[in-house]
Amino acid sequence: MLATATLVTTLVGGNTFSYKGVTLNALVTGRVGGIVVSNTQAIMDAFGVSKASADARDKGVCW
């Protein structure tokens, strides 16, 4: 799998909770955007051995 390095948004949030001498730190991160490409899927499509290419072949679609 390949992914673009450029992300649209990165979200980060954190908090610290303390109760009766016990402290808990929480950190949440999220990334939104970018495109993921499967080279394996692309090669299988090119050779006509993937499910997507089989379905297209059955419908008469030409790549």
C-alpha cells in the first residue's frame, strides 16, 4: 500500500484526569485526508485476475 504524505487535517487532543492521588493522561490523535493506493490491486486488475476485473469482464466492460 502506498499513501500520500500530504494530509488535509491532523487532529490532536489531550487531557489529564486526577482522582485520589491517581493520575491518568489521555491523548487522542486523528488524521483526515490523503489517498491510499494498492499496487497489488492495480497489478491484479492489469492482468485481469482480480474480482473487479472479473466482474467487469462478465458485464462486457473493456479496460
